[in-house]
Amino acid sequence: MRIMTGQVARKEDFWDRKTELEDIWYKIESRNHILLVAPRRVGKTSIMYNILDNPKDDYIIVYVITESADKENEFWKKLFHKLMEEEFLNTLKNKAKNFFTLLKTMKISEISAKGIKFGDGSEMDYASAFKKLIKELDSDKKLVIMIDEFAQTIENIIKFEGVENAQSLLKTHRELRQDSDITDKVTFMYAGSIGLESVTAKIESSKHINDLSSVKVLPLKFDDAKEFTKKLASSNAIKIQENEIEYLLRKLEWLIPFYIQLIMDELRKAKVPIVTETIDKAFDAILDNRNHFDHWHVRLKSLADNEYKFSKELLNISSEHSTIKSTEVINIASKYVLTEDVVKEIIHTLVYDGYINNNDNPKEYRFNSPLLKMWWYKNVAN
């Protein structure tokens, strides 16, 4: 098992998430459409790739990332082109009886590994084309379409086309999920590094996703994290004893695979038997690398000016004093003239994105990760 600190963990590098995978497959087989819920860096995309790499016999799996789409039709174009790829077409073999007849009606002049050419050069209504395509598929296998960064796509469309187009995309997706001719053939799974619930709530469109069945991807439990760390150590010639592994994990506290692998990568470079002091130095080294954490801060910068300032001050105080009381949050909101509803949505975003939680005390918020807390205090708050 290689240490993966930037790329998706696949095949032999994937640490089995048995609980989540069993829940996902149960929901797929129960004809539910799925929203994969978790803060960033917990491992959602790796889980989706595991499903892609290990499909069950009766299913065809398609994975598409739509993060770069900033127009409604462009989103559907990405999905349509994904179904046009040679790999997908080959899985159908001769099962799609009317497939190529349908393509002719769309004025497609050529299909190849390089893409699709249209006879008249015009822009196609890809949403309608996608629906027609799915309805015409005649396969003995069910299709699972996993859409990564869907919430980011919605935010992009809000920014570049407007709220109406974003609502239209959400509404069309719900209509597809409610169409028995389509859901008999397709299961949709949505995931991303920002919360779809927060994004839809901002544009009063939560009703368009309330039919989705949520699967939560949680941090690893302590014993599972310990076995994961042992596996990384043995696979990468890191000499570390069990008591040092336990010290490392207690110091991390929030046991997501990304953080564990960051620390183990630093320990790999040490090339000496690992002791407590080595682990402490590894933590310090990680805090000096902005690239590991800067995406957390960049995400907040997409908020409106006062919302960003509110979030930054809230996190600054949390990083300095370990916790921040809800009364203090209200005072900061008043300072930046934010309504109660806006504050609730920002807090929901900070919780979903993995910054903070109030699990110990409903009236206090604290950083999920001491590592992120230390990084924020060192590189942002000061």
C-alpha cells in the first residue's frame, strides 16, 4: 500500500471502507438515489473509485467529475459524452437495440475514441439527448452514474448563468429520479467537497434534493485507523511501534486517511526508528507546508466579503482559544451585519467542510482537527 497524499487511493492503495460500501450497495440495490455526505479529504472520491473498480455483476458503473462545468447545458454535455466513451459503449455490446438509430436522429456524424462530431455543427440540447439516450438503453445491467463535485457545479452555474439555471438543473435531476422509465435503468450518486444541502438551501431549492438517501462517510474509528497506520508502515518500511502509532493517532484526533498519510509520509522520510519526538517533528514539518491545507482557506474566499470576514474571525478565535461559544458567534455576526439565516448556513458550511463541530457541547464550536487548528493559527490567524 503506497502513501497517497494527493491522488485518489485505488485498488491495492485503497483502505477498505466496509461499512460505507455496504451501505451504498444496499441503497443502490434498494433503488435509492444517493448523496454521499462527508467533509473534504475524508475519502468520498476514493470510495467512488472503489465502486468503479469493483462493480457488482448486474451493474455498469460510470464516474464523471463535473467541477469545471459552469453552464447548465455544459453539465449535461459532460454526462452525455461520458456515455459516448468507447469503454462504456463496449460494455453494452449488442444490448442497446435502438442505440445507434437514436444517435442518427441527433445528427451525429461520427463517434470515435476522440469524441463526437455533429453533422450540422449546432449546439445540442444535451439534457434532452441524455434523457433519450437513457430511455433507449436496453441492457440487462443497471447503470450507476456517480457525479463528483456536483455541488461545485451548482455554485458555478449560479455564478456564471444565474440562480434560475441552477434551479433548472436541480429540478431536471429530480424529474429524472422520479421517472420510472429512467430509474428502472439508472441510479444516481452525488458527491463533492462542498455540501449540496448548503448550496441548495441558499437558493431555496432544498426540495429538489429531499428524495436523496444520504450515506455518511465518517473518519476512521481508532482501531481501524491503527490497522491502517500499521499497513502503511509495513508497506513503506517505516519502523514504528504500536505505542508510537497510538500516540500519533491521539495527537491527530480527527482520524481521516488524508491526515494519517500526511504524517506517515513525513515519518517515511525520517528513515530511523520512530519515537515520540520524531512524530512531533513530523507534525511541525506538515504545518510548514501551505499546500497541504491552503485549499481550506481558498474555499472560504469564495464567500461574500462579510461572510468571509465572519468565518475567518470565528475560526481565528477557535484556533487561539480552542473553542468559541455560540454567544460570541452571535456577536461576530452582528458586527458584520449578517442575518440569523445567513449565519446558520455559514455554520452549516463550516461543519460540512470539516472545519468545526459542536458535538461535545451544542453551545460551543471547536476545530475537528488539532492539525488544521494549528495550521490555521500559524498561517491564517497570525
